[in-house]
Amino acid sequence: MNFNAILPLLVLASSLVPGMIIFFLPESRIRLRTTLNLTGAILKLLLIGYMLWGVQHDQSYVFRYNVLPDLELVFKADALALLFVTLSAALWFLTTLYAIGYLEGSPHRSRFFGFFSFCVTATVGVAMAGNLFTFFVFYELLTLSTYPLVVHRGTAAAIRAGNIYLVYTLAGGAVFLTGIVWLYGLLGQVEFTPGGVAATLGLEYTAQLQVIFLLLIAGLGVKAALVPLHGWLPQAMIAPAPVSALLHAVAVVKAGAFGIIRIVYEVYGIEFAQTLNLLMPLAIVASITIIWGSLRALWQDDLKRRLAYSTISQVSYIILGVTLFGPAGTIGGVVHLVHQGIMKITLFFCAGNYAETLGIHKISEMNGAGRRMPWTSIAFSVAAFGMMGAPLTAGYVSKLYLNQGAEMAEMAWVSWMLTASSLLNAAYFLPILYRLWFVNQPQKWLQERIRARGRWETHGLLLIPPVVTAVATLGAGIFADTGWSPLFWVKLIAEMEYLP
Amino acid sequence: MFDPVPWLILLPLVWGCLTFLTGVGRGGRLVLAGLIIQLVLTIILARQIVMEGARHYAVGGWGAPLGVDLYVDGLTGIMLLLTHVVALPLVVYARAYFSSQAEGASYFWPLTCFLLAAMNALFMSADIFNIYVTLELLGLAAVGLVAAAGSAGSVTAAIRYLLVTLLGSGAYLMGVALLYGTYGSVSLAVLEPLLATTEISAAACLAAMLMLAGLLLKTALFPFHFWLPPAHGGAPAPVSALLSALVIKASFYLILRLWFDLFAPLVTTQAAQLLGGLGAAAILWGSILAFNQTRLKMLVAYSTVAQIGYLFLLFPLMTSAIPGAAESAMQGGVMQLVAHALAKAAMFAAAGVMVLSAGKDDIALLGGMSSHLPLTLFTFALAGITLMGLPPSGGFIAKWLLIDSAVSGGQWGWVVVMILGGLLSAAYVFKVLRQAFLPPVAGIKFKPVIRMLEWPAFLLALISLLLGFRSVEVLNLLGAA
Amino acid sequence: MRSLLNVLVIVLSAALGLVLIGVILESPSPARVRLSEEVLMQIGASGVTHPVTAVLLNFRGYDTLLEVMVLLLALLGVLAQMGKQKRENPPAGFYLTEPRMQVLLWLARVLVPLMVLVAGYLLWAGGHQPGGAFQAGAVLAAAGVLLNLSGLLPSWMEPAWNLRAGLVSGLLVFLLIAAAVMMTASPGLLLQYPPASAGMLILLVETGLTLSLGLILAGLFLFLSGDAIDDEADK
Amino acid sequence: MSGALIYACAGAVLFVFGVTGLILLPHLLRKILAFNIMGSGVFLVLVGLGQRDGTPDPVPQAMVLTGIVVAVAATALALALVRRLLSLTGKIQFPEESEGLGRCWKNK
């Protein structure tokens, strides 16, 4: 076996192995645990960097293993996989830093970081899955490894949230499995291939393929939090902030959205999906989700819950982009996978900072926090403007392409809907920013746990990650046209999909 | 060429006698060494089967119909390997278990050796009367092990188990009598062609019904499951693990053999659908009851009732006319059997550790277990993954194959049952797991446990999980003819 | 509900009985194998002349091997159920001290030697007429029970090594011979007696079995009778 | 109908009686007796059917001998267990089951 084939395995192992070791480490081995975590994260980034370089130079990284005589486990680092892998590895690194600071001194950290690493392994597996079977394997592993993180605090509320999470995701997984097995029954193998593989079946299977599509999307829609399958997401907010960040920005919801991308482009193929009339219903569901999530966000006073509903809404931008037939829609949707990740993780990091530093959990308590925690609040503001689609931010780029895509697909109502959504975004983010910067701070903070020390408004490890991601939010917007932006990479992917 | 077949029967008997001679509660090390030898022998045998195919072994050199024949093929190889792979860690576990809790230890080792001997003999037998003797052996050994705990509850469970198993083998023997009376032989190799070529007689049909009914009773298929939970849930943990993982499978193995070989000319699609229906009922009802339990070991025992149901889905699935669908059904059923045996042994062993540590068998007392015994809880969770049929476990591969078979054969009802069953098993597995994440119940003090209790269980769970990656080998062995 | 179930069981059983009788009266399959003829044909090579013994200890000797194991298993189960209390100087048949029980005592003293003799005869006779190890063992066990009931033999406690050795000796001898014939011949099969020495080997197996079957069967009674006396004493 | 078949038919009747008793009788000693009756029934059928054409067949006779030993062993174990139950609970019945099959299906 050559090196290119084991490279995907190494990427998986770079978080799996540290995770397993950490799981069995005694609680007191803090330094060893931190070293393992960071070594793994950096190693993963290096490996991915190598593969990014390789893919641009026409290398292919494929690993195959027969689980059954006619069932393969395939890892493939294609362009789309690398997009998601890079996102998760980079954000994992930052989240690990953040979590080390966030959880300092709290109990059960070996367990936490163990499952945290498993969770990233599962995400990377989802990203690099080369066929539907492999995708499912890691999709379910993701469920299992995130459950202990959701219930990590061990309170009754956390257990309840965990139950809801399980009911949704396991039921979704079961539906997904049915669809997959059915599709395997029809096709024999369902390897992700640009342009899709289902078209070979021809139109006489239309009805079956439509039902299978419904099953697959229903299964994936749970994690992608499509309305009405989104109920678990706001509940899961009970988890510690790094977990929320991970669930919302990188791992869970993205796995769902990423799966939908794979299904539409590389299983059905966008043109065949259009022929089967599958895109329009999905676009409608995505649009409803976008509006519904934004509307619900308006009424939340709990900061993390408002962000959660915002996530529901924003992830559906990705799905909406996927359903817009034409390269611009594709670019808008796929690039938003990255952009939303960077922006949303910033917001969650900041929310965690407010809670951890000042005991602020509600928006009504945020008055004047901007002056007490300027860096956190600047990062928060940048990300919030990004979410609204303000120019110079990553969000602007996404919305630009989505609007173009709507035009190309001749779906004018989508443009209107996007505008409405942007207004709603502004409606629920601007009041927060107003409170942060323009309302005087109270006499005494609710529960000031971390004192400001000189320039450090909070723990250093809590501050650096949101600032970095906020800078990335601006960077992805300002330097969108350079060769190192997510947009550039996504354009490559779109070219492959629409290659005649 | 060295032939391991006779040694797999003789050796466990020798260990049994020797451990009896060494005295009460002693001989664990001997059994451990013996089992390692036997494991090597089964591996040799499995390799022989893969290379040279199935074969008969004429005990005493007479051959059927005069003498007793043994028969080994791929399925036999799988069962033998499974038995030893499960038993070996459990022996390590049992040594640690009985060193911290003496109840039920006195004749554990000889009884276990005889139990293993009985199973080896049963798996290899190709003679329906000889099978009867091995069934009785297995039953008596299992009852002895259950009763050894000595409490009123376990003695009651043992008596009930004994009576059920005697009723079952009585019905089986009546079937043997009818077959002998009609065809004049008890050898499968002789009977099979006779049944296949001659006109179907009423006696053969009745014999089939009696024998299968007796075996179903022993397999505890719904609605014959009533005896299983108290027997399996009340025994000492190593015994529960052996019984739930292996002993139940022995009678299922016989059903499989008889159904598809000897009685193949008699069985009808309706009968297969009936078995499937009972299996489906077992899955749903067993899972619901498992979820309702307040005692951990009873929960695990009811989960066995439910998991047995999956095995019976292969009967209706095998009737499919679509090529490949029947094959995947068989493969899926056998994978499920293997995966469940490994996972259930791990789960009972882990449950035993938790009960030992908490001092009482109560799920409500498990709070705090996640930090007190993380490895054991992890073991329980890994075993749970197999039972739920989630990837990458062996249980997942089994479920994949079964669902694949059902979908391609167009039998959608069973798909729904399997999906629902998976979700229900998640409900009862997570009922335990989430309790373990809660803070400890006030006033409870966990006793420390020895490491050697935790690792064998973990090993079993790990094998059940990684089985998913090695299923090709299992299916290769199964396919060896 | 309960009575309804009972009625159901009775009705089903009755139906089963009728079907069974019907099936029994049905004529056998024309392709029926005539095993008894086969037995008579091969009996010359079996080492014994009585057909049942030939089947039991040679043609289907494997069943018998397992059968000894069944008995041993039952004994293990019984042993595991023995009262855990330690008895000192177990009282044997204390309820037989009344004078009118003297008859039984006398009878036992006369009968037991005779029974041992009968057992020996049965063992020897098994080769050519009805008899054999199981019958002989049963008679031996009966002698033990009689001795215990008449107060001449104490109930057994947790067996010491010599008793344990006696209990498993039959099975061990059987296993040893089974393994020995397999290893000496080539290619040897399990329990494949060479025709020349089959008679001697079978007699050896049977002798071992008689002794330990007698002990096992007696043990099934004697290991528990002590508990009965304890319970009686508790009252 | 030959004499052997009469034995076999009697065996069938005994078997059915035994099964019914084993299921329905509440007292455990009776259950054990019923099991023995059931066993005897099977043995009669085995031997009776084996020599339906008049000539005795040694094979089923040997099998019955084996079967009898198995039944003896099982009976001994059952009696030992019942004795144990008696000394633990003072009853020779299943605790929760006063009569018949009934309670089998009730699970708590």
C-alpha cells in the first residue's frame, strides 16, 4: 500500500489515537493531555496541508477496504472532502485551545477530550467518506461521540437534552440507513462521483429514486436541522460552549449539510436531480427553514438559544444554494459551508466568553459588555455583521453568489426570500450589538469569574480563538478572489460538477 | 494430518474431570490453559474447513447409520470459534469475579468445562439422537450453573429452566422416535436424502413440528421467553454471560441446521413467515420489557429476548426467490448470531462489574459510574453499539445484510421491524448510559474492583465492535462447503 | 383467563395425542433402513455378543460416553446444592435406632454382600445377555442407599479427594481408552476399538463405569440425605 | 396392528399426559413425576415403533437405556433443586405461580 492511500487513514488517526489515549489518562495528567491534543491537531493540519498541495498537483488519495465482498469502506480526499476537512481541522485546533481554557479546573476532562477527539475523527471521516456506506458509518459515529459531550455536565437538564438529541439523530440515522440500503440494492455500489451515479438507472426508477431521496434527505435533515426536524438543536445548547461551537459550526449540522451536498451532486447528480424534480421541494424546505429559524431567533432572550436558531436558519443557506441549479448557486451554497462555520464558531466562542467571564447568559444582561470585553465584543460584532451579509465579510460573498444563483436558476422568489432573511438577521443581531456598545454597563456584573488583567480581558486561551476566527471572517471576505480563499477552492469544485 | 475434531470433545471433558479432582472452587488456571489449547485447535479446524471443505467424522469407525457421525462445515467452524473466543475472556473474568465474590463459585469450573464440552459435541453432531444427548448435557450444565448462586430466586429460576429444557428435549426426543420409527435411522446423512426423495409422510411432519417446537422453547423465542430473564438475570455474571451469549445459540444453531437441511423438503413459506412474526414480536416486546426493567441484569437479559428475535427474521428472508437476497439473509443471520454473542457476553460481564461495585443490582444506583468505572461503562456502551446495530460493529454488518436482503426481496415489513428494533434497543442501552452520567446517588459508596474484571469484558466488546471490519473472514468460513 | 389457558393446554394436548396415535399407526416409509440387520452383521467385530451392549458400548459408544457425563453433571448440580453448614460427626440414620428397625438392619447386613455379588454378575453378563455397567452400577448404588437408610453408612459430606477420584474414575478411564485407541492406531478415530481387543477394552470401560456409576448414583442420594437429617433435626 | 404398536400408542398417551401435567400441575414434585411419565411415553414410542415388524431392534433399546439414564440424572437434579427451594422458602411451588401455566407471561 502506498503512502497516498494511507494518508487519509493518518488524518483520521491523528485525532483518534490521541483520543483513545486521553480517554484512559488519569484526570491529573493535564500537561500530557494538552500535549497530546495539540500534537494531534497540529499533525492533522500538516497532513491536510500536504494533501491540499497534492490535490492541486493532481495527486489522488484513496483508501479502500472491503468490509463485505461487495461493500467497501472508501476514504477519498477529493476537493470537496478537503474543503470540509480543512475547515474541521482548523476549527478543531482552535476549539481545542478554547476548550482547554474553558474547562480549566472542571471535572471529567479526560472523558471530555477523549470524546471530543472521537467527534472530530468522526467529522473527518464524514468529510473523507468516498461512498455512501462510509459516510453513514461516520455519520452514526458522530452521533455516538457527541452524545457524551451533550450530557457532559450530568445535570438533569443535560440528560434531557441528550435524550432529545438521541431520539432525533438515531431515528434520523435509521431512516437514512433504509434509504442507503435501498440505493445500494439498486446500484450495487454508491461511490461519490462528480456528476452523480444514479443517472445510470434511468427514468424507469423515478418513483423509487424519489422515495429514496426523501429518506436520505430526511435522515440528513435531522442533523442539518431542517424544519421540522430541528427540534434537538436549541435543546442541545445546554452543553458546554466549546461543544456548542463544535456542534453548530463544524461537526453535527455541517455533517448533515455536507451529506446533502454529496447526495445532490455526487450521488444523484444535479442534472438528474433536476430531471427527477427533486430540487424544488428541497429549495422550499430550505427556504422555510431559513425564515422560520430567523423568526424564532427574534424571540429568544437566551444568547445561545438565539444563536442556535440562527444556525438553523444559516445552515439552510447551504442547502438552498445546493438546490439552485447552476454554478453560482453551487458556489454560494458550498462556500457558505465554510463561511458559516467560521462566523458561527466566532459567535459561540464569544457567547462562551461572556458566560464564563461575566456570567452573562441572556441578551438582556449584555448591556455595556463591549467596554468590559472589547476584543470579544469586536469579534462578536464582526461575525454578526458577517451573518447579516455585510460587505467585506465572508457572509457577503456567500449571499452574493446565492443571489446570482437564484437569478441563474430563474427563481426570483429566492432573491426576495434572501433579502427578507438578511433583514431578519439584522433584526436579531443589531439589538445585541446595540446593547454591547451603546448601553451603559451595570454597577456590578452578574458573576465575574475571571478578572481582567491588563490587556487580557479574560483568559488568554478563551480570547485568541474568537479573534482569530473573526479575522478569518474578514479575510475570507476581503481576499475572496485570491488563490488561498475558500471561494477559490469552491470554484474549482463547481467547475468539476458542471464540466460538460 | 492432525485432526482436532475428537480432541475438541475429549479435552474439555478431561479439564472438567481434573478441575473436579482439584477441589471446590479451584482449577481456574487449568481451565484457562485448557481453553487456550482448545482455541488453537478450533483455529486449526477452521483453517482446515476453509481449505478442504466440510467433512464427516465417523466415531468408532462405523459410519452412519450404524455408528454416530460428526460433521463439520463452515457454520460449525464459526460456532466453535465463537464459543472459544467468547469463553476465553470470560474465564479470565470469572477467575477475577469469583475471587471477589464467592457465591456460586464452588463447582463453577467443572460445570463450565462440561458446558463447553456439551456445546462442542452439539455443534459437531450429525446424529439426531446424539444431538438429544448433547442437548440434555447442555441443559443440565446450564441449570447447574444457574442454581449455583443459591438464592431462592436463582433456585426457582433454575427449576423453571430445568423443567422447560426437559419439556423441550422431551418433545425433541419424541420427534426422534417418530423419525426412527418411520425411516429406521437417526443419522442426518441418512435421513436427509430419505426425506428429500420419498413422499412426505405425516410422521415426518409431526416430528419436525415437535423437534422444532422443543428447540424453540429452549431458544426462548417469544412467546416461550418467560423462563429466560430470571435464569439469565439471576445467575452470577460469568454464568449469565455464558448462557446468554452461547447456550441460547446452541439450540438456535440446531433449528438452523434442521430447518435448512433435514426438514428443508417439509417447511413452508407460511411456517417461515410465522417464525419471522414471532421474531418480530420478540424484538419489539423484548425491547419494551428491557426498557421497563429497574434491575440492570434483568434489562440485559430481556435484551437477549429481543435480540434472539433478529435471528428468526432470517427464516422468512431466506424464502426470497431473488438470488442474493437469501444468501445475504443467511449471512446476516449468522453475523447477528456472532455479534450478539460477543456483545452480550461483554454486556453481562460489564453489568456484573457494575453490580459488584455498587453492591446492588439497581439501575437507579448507577449515577457516577461514568467517572468511577469509565472503562466498564465504555464496555457497556460498545456492546450497546453492536446491539443497536450501529457502525462499525458486527451488529451493523448483520443488520445491513438483513435489511439488504429484505429490501431486495421486497419484504418491507421486516425492514420496519429491524429499524424499530434498533431504535428500541437504543432506548434501553441509553437508559443505562445516561444514568451513569448523572451524579452519584447520595449515600452510595462504590467498592473498588480489580482490573482483571474490567479488561476481559472490554476485550469482548472491542472484538464485537471490530468484527465489522473482519466480517469477510467470517463469511468466508461460513461459505466453506 | 387462567382456566381458559388450562383448557387450551388440555385441548391442544389431546389433539397432539390423537395425531400422535394416528401417525404411529401410519405405515413406515418404504425406504426404511433396517438397522437391526446391520447390527447383527457387524456384531462380530464389536467384541461382545449381546446386540444391545454392542450398540451401547461400541457402535454408539460415543452416546454412552456423553451419558456418563450427564450423570456426572447431575451430581455436580446436586453437590452445588448441598447444605453449606458444616456438620461434625454426621449422624447416620438416627431415626432408625428404635428396636423394631432392627429387622431392616439385619436385612441390610444380609442383602448388601449379595447385591455386590449381583452387581459383579451383571457386569460380567453384559457381554452376552442383558446386563452391563449401568445395571450393575445401579445395584451397587442401591446397596449404598440401603446401608445409609439402615444407619450403617453415614451420609456424605463435601467429597474428599479419594471420593472425587472414585466419582470421575469411570469417565476418566473411558476418556483414556477413547484417546488411547485413537492415538495408537493410524489413522485412528475416536472410540475405534481394534476388533481383536474390543472385548477386553469394553470390559475395562464397563468395570470402571460400574464402580463410578455406583458411586455417582449413590451420591445423588447420599450427598443430600445428610441435609434431610439436618432439616429433621432443626425441627 | 402388532403388539409393538399398542405399546407405541400407549406411549403416545403417556407422553401427552406427561406434557399436560408438566405444564399444568402446580406442585413441583408432580411436575417432576409428570416429566418422568412423559419420558416413559417417549421411550415406549421409541422401542415400540422400532420393532413394529415384530423383530426386536437393539438400537432403540440402547437409546432408551441412554434416555433412562439421562432422565434419572435430570430427576435427581430436579429433586435436589426442589429440596433446596423447600429449605429456602418452605414451599414446593414456584413462588409467584400458584397454579398452571398462567403467570409465565407476566414478567414483573
